[in-house]
Amino acid sequence: MMMTTLHKVQELGQSIWYDNIRRSMLNSGELEKLINEGVAGITSNPTIFDHAIAGSTDYDDQLWYLAQEGRDLDDIYESFILRDIAAAADILRPTFDRTDGRDGFVSIEVRPTLAHNTTGTVAEARRLFELLDRPNIMIKVPATAEGIPAIEMLISDGVNVNATLIFSLDQYEAVAEAYIRGLERRTARDEDIDHVASVASFFVSRVDTAVDSQLKPLDRSELEGQTAIANAKLAYDSFRQIFGTLRWKKLAARGGCVQRPLWASTSTKDPALPDTLYVDGLIGPDTVNTTPPATLEAFLDHGEVEVTLTTGVESARQHLTRLSEAGIDLAAVTDKLLVDGVASFTESFESLMNSLAEKRDRFIEEFAQTEEACTTACQI
């Protein structure tokens, strides 16, 4: 097997996951090809499923039959995503087994309409985890104020969690604390923790997009294109401190696995910046980078592989100080990004449901017309 940049990154302790899923990718052997190239997991979200289901004909045959059976929209939606997530998890199961449960995960998100509902999130996450019934499933939970306690409860239940939509250091540290408390609750009940896995999905490129839009009118171009990586490096520094404490070491002795930071939103939005910026610049041990298709292709082609997360940490702090001095309120920026992120995923979910409704109704009408034509022909 040819050594790729993904395999080289793995040797440095980082896993590359794929931020994409669709039916044709699972049926064509494309996922197996990606795994051979070094992809070690899959992440999904409502926007990805909107593009996959509404933007293709991959699901039309299944929708035709479900529509004939009179299934409601919620049932149709869930039938689609559960089938894809389960198939991807089965394809990635050898990776999960080979890495002793470190990789090989497939993430599925709770409905974004539950982002501010702790009880609803916990119930939905438990239900999805039980329905899929595979050890390499992760349930994505937004790191909202209501999502943080849900993460703790789910970890305590033994549900694998991908804590998502993290933009700030405060958010990240709250998520890490929720994970540790969840494991501590399990150990207090003398329950095993060696099979409980979690990642903390820290969103990257959107931070630069938001901050740079505020820097341009201030004529501070020397600060542009640097905030996202600086922010992530400080989160990684915090990760190393949190999971280096005596408190954590007690859990590690019981088999606890660190909650790895996962770098998400790693496509470059500004064409003036390198297309592998948010992969090359975020390489370090005990981390994951989930890359969308174009970014993965670019990194496979010309990515630079070296540990970068542990360098320039003090420069990262100084950059954030200069941002503040320039009048940029990073906390306000990341707060808005969280609100916008939830809204964007909710919009994608609603768009998908509307598309499904339109297709279902069209198929029902076509089926009725076919039946009518058959009845007429039989009478003749």
C-alpha cells in the first residue's frame, strides 16, 4: 500500500477523518478507497445530508417505496440517514478494531432543532445510539449552554459523543470538563470507561472569515488570516494541560481515553490563503482533522506534514492580544458564530425536509397516476 500524507500524519499522532457522506460513496467503493488512502473516520451534519439527499437522485428509489407505504417525513428522513450511517460504520469497523477503538467512528448529529433543549438532546442521542447499535458510532451534540450538560449525561450513560460547534476557548474547556465529569460519574458507579469515546470539534476557518471581515475596515491586514489557527493552538495547549492533571490520570488508570480535539471547518474560505492552511497548520498528537472533499484532495496532493500545533503558542497569545488592542472582541465573534452555526444547520435541516416533502408528494402523485392508468387498461 502506498504511503500517503494521511499515513504520515497518523505517524505523528493525528487522524484524518472525512467530512462527507452520501449513498453513492458507500455503494461504489469510494469509502474503501479513501480508507486505503488513510481516512480513519466519517463526520456528517445536516448540511451534508441536505446536499446528499436533496442534491442527488441517490435516494429516489428508497423514497419511492417509502412514499408508497405512506411513511411520514420524519420516518423517511431517519430511514435515509440511519441506513447511510450504519453502512459507513460497518465499512469502518475494521479500522475501529485495528486501532483498538481510537478511530473508525462515524458521527451523526442530533436534530439541530434540539440545540437548546437538554432533555430532548439526551433522549434523541440515546435513541439514535441504541438504534444504530454499533460501538463505532458517535452522536454529535452542539456545545451550546444546553448542550454541555447533555454531553455530561450522555458520557455518563456510555454514549460516544462528538461535541460540535465549538468556537471559543471557554466553550472548549466546558466541553472537556463535561467529558471528565461524565466519566467520573461512571467510575463512581463502578462502571467501565475504557469503551467510552469522545472528540471535541473545534471549528476553525469560520473564525478567520468573521474576524477578517472586521479587520478590513480597520486597515489591519497584517492581522488577517491568523486568528483561527492561533485560537486552535491555544485550545490545544489547554487540552494538554487538562489531560495532564492528576485528576485525569486517575481516570486514565481506569482505562479512560482522552477526548481528542477535532479540527472542523477546515476548508479555506479565502482564496488568497493556502488551500491546506487549516490542515498543515493544525498537526499534533492526539488530535483529529475532519476534511471536506476538496481539502482532502488538496492535502493528499501537496500537504505539508510536520507537527505544528505545539509551535508558536506564545505568538498565538500575542496575536489575540493585538486583536483586542485593534478593537476586535473575539468572545463576541465566537458567540455569534455559535448562534449562526446552529441557525445554519437548522436551515439545512428544514431545507432537506422541504425537499423530501416535495419529492414524496410528487412520487405519490406519479404512483396514483400509474395505478389509475393500470386500472383503466384492465377495464379495457
